[in-house]
Amino acid sequence: MKVLFLGPNDSPLLGYLRSVETLVVATMSRVDVSYIDVHKFDFLVSYNYRRILRGDVLGRFPDRAVNLHIALLPWNRGADPNFWSFVEKTPKGVTIHYLDEGVDTGDIIVQNQIASYSGDTFRMMYDRLHIYIQWLFTQHWSSIRNSSCLRRKQPVMGTFHWSKEKDQYMHLLTDGWDTPVSVVDGL
């Protein structure tokens, strides 16, 4: 299978995919239909890709485009889900879902709630979420790639944020992402 991985080149997930698939091409650049058509990818995996994919690109991957999101969808769609889960006291977790034309609105394949602990910093929780979602993906990739995985519609409720929305809170993060989550928990 020829997989397009939209994410960082140093991702452990990229190493995993390359160990189990015939060909995996990785990029963080914007992709368009001509790029997809030239390379004839079979599947698209998005992880830590900070761009919204257009419908014409997604149309080339019906039921073959998934995203790994470090939030318990439908909560915290969009940017900085870990941050917003503490500010808004929403559930923390990870979700693997199909991509559609919305932002983090596609059918859910698998998700798990992840605990936070007293003394956690934003970085500690972020790292925990990433380690878990990478493991979850390795456990489910086989059923995702052969379309035997379960899927369910997302509820319409939930939350969404753009990256710039966190700017009003950044002054509270005196130690950057090493700031304890308790500083903003439930503002």
C-alpha cells in the first residue's frame, strides 16, 4: 500500500508505517489534487499536520483518510486541544477519526479518555497524549487499512478553537509549556 503521511519527518509513527507498508511518503507541506494524482496514494494518514485539507483532496481518499487528534472528540476540535481541555474543563483523551470536510468532525474509529494528574504540566500531558495515540494507532492500523474497523458518527455538540484564541491566556504560562496545568484549569 502507498501511504501519504501528513506529519513531521521525525514522528515515531512514520517509522512504524514504514516498517509495515510498501511505500510511505511524508510531508508537512500543503498538498493539492495534482500532487495526489501524480503519486497515486492509496491511503492518507494525518498526524500533527497543522493544515486543513480541502474537499477535493479528501475526495481522492473516500474512507481512506484518517486523522490522529489528541482530544476526546467532539471536545476540543481544532488547534491546541490539550490546552483547551484544561481551560474549559473538558474530557482529555485521544481520537482516531476519518477525515471529512469539517475540522475534526469525521466519524470516530477509536478513542480513549486519558487521565491527568496533580502536578502535570502542559508538556507532560501533551507527551502522554502523543505516546498513547501512537500506540493506539499501531493497535488499530491493520483494521483501519483494510476497512474492517468500527466507526461511529460524532455528536454535533463539542468545542472548537483556532490557534490564535489561546493568545489571551499565554501570559499565564510563565514557564511556557512546562507550566503546571493547574494555572488555567477551569478558568
